[in-house]
Amino acid sequence: MKRFLVLACCLGCGSSNGGGNASADAGGSPGVTPDASAGTSADAAPTPPPVDAPDQSHYRTSLSSCWTDVTCNRALLIAHGGEWVLVDPPYGTTAAYEDAYADAADAIKADVRFSKDGVAVVVHSSPFQAYEIDPIDFSCEGASVEDMNVSDIVACQWINGEHVETLDTLLSWAKGKMIVMLTVKVDATIPQTIAVVIADGATDGAFLEISTNAMTTIVPTAANHDQVYYLVEAASQADVATLLAQADPRAFMYEDANSDNFGGMTASAVTQMIDGQLHPAHVRAFSSIASVTAAASDHEALWDEGFDVVMTNSYATGHQGRIAINTARGISPP
């Protein structure tokens, strides 16, 4: 496993957990042909054939396997910016994503911005911050992504010497490996991000993190918005009510936007809301751990509260917590 993280990166995210039964191979048996000699009743309804249970075994690579299924009881863990450790590797770099994959993360979180010439790139800060950029790369430090062409952006080097990558490159790398959570840094570019996810064939492997306001105003007018999934930040019970009233099936998960139990609800009230309102509406719940020194028990507490998905800045201990929860639930692999 990786070393503990020692420096936090600025970021924002959410919260989630659900109920049900995970199955490594949930194939159903075919319907049985009735015995011709058995009597029938004119008033009796025909017995329907067994319905195959959903296949939840591809939880690392397919949103339709567990992620969008409220009956899936698997605790899921997202590595925020990958599995990063200061500069070895830094937040949001290919090396951090590769380490998260190697160490069994269920998903990674990546930030999306668009260049001046309209290309999606994986960059957290704009302007680039001094602690992110290679100290000898004077051409990029302090420069704003939105004012640069993509050819100049991908020439920029992170502090470990890696180059900035395009979203196309990241989605291509992640396909068949693990899910990607895309934090859209500028609301106005949500329609463009939707288009990239669709064009890259990643609609079952990537989802967008957006605000409640964007979900109710920008998304409904975006072309092909109903082909992509959304994690929606909810800062309060009022936001949750707004989203439930909108009832968009693609808003598959609500995020505890400030990691404060949706604006200060008690833990028991959150559990009741998840079990009594969100899951019956086929919506999952998401929360996050910002601390880089959080214990495994801090992560476990969120899953025990009812959140389906937890995102962490402390991947090593988050991974320990996920294993403990899934083991206790009888889920394999944990």
C-alpha cells in the first residue's frame, strides 16, 4: 500500500452509501416449462419466469454494475485526485491514478477544464499554482488554462515532470480499469463535458459532479444530457427536496456537498433520509473525507451512516475501511 498523504490539495466533493446485496455472479435460471399434465385455472394469473438479478461484479468498470443500483450493498471508495503523496506522486497526475488503480480503488476523481481552443484537459487549478508546476517550467506557472491553447497546456509539466493530459487521454486509459468521477470546474462547460464523455464512449464509465443549480438549469438544456450520469452536490435538505422533485433518473447520486450531513442533520436523520427517501427514489448517497490523516474508522463511520460511496484524500486508510465494511457485509472481494 502507499504511504500516507502529507499535503492536502484544494478541492470539493461529496458523499454516499446504500443497501442491498452484492453478487459476484448473479445469473438467474431460465423459466421452467410447466408440466402439461398439471391442471390450470382460468382465473389464475400465469407465473412469470424468474427475473435475473443484476450483475454487480463489474463495479470497477461499469456504472450500471452496482453504482446506479440501490440494491448493491458494496461500500465503494473513490481516490480524490488518485492516490497521491505530495510529489511522489502529486495530486491529479497519471502516476497518482495508476497507483489508485493498482491499489484497488473503485474510482478516481479528476478535474476538468477547457482550453481556449475548446479541448478538455485534466487540471485542478487555473491559474496553475506554484506548488503544482515543475519549478523550472516558468512558461506555465501562473497561467490560466482558459487563456491557453491545448498545445501549450499539454506541454506544461507537473512537479514530478509529468505533462498535463487531455480528458480524452484519461478516459481512454481508464476504460476497462475503473470508474472516473469528473468534477467540472466551470459550470458553463458542462454541455461540452457531456459531449466529450459521449464521444469517448464513456457513458457507463464516467459521471459528472455538478451543483444542484447546474442540474436544474444547465443540464436540462444541454444536448444529449440524458445519456450521461450525474453526482449532484446538495448543501441542504432543501437541495435534496429540489432534486427529488426534479426526479431526473440520470441524477443517480446526491452528494453531501460540505461533508456536514446535508447542512447539519443528525447522523440518524441522514440514515433515515437515505433509507426512506433516496433509495426508494433510486438515488444513492455520497460523502467525502478531506483530511489526509483520517483513520479507517472515519471512513467506516460514513458507510455505517448509510452513504454508498466515500471519496478520500487518505487513500491508504480509506482502503482499510472499505475492506473492513465489505468484509463485515460478507462481500467479496472486499
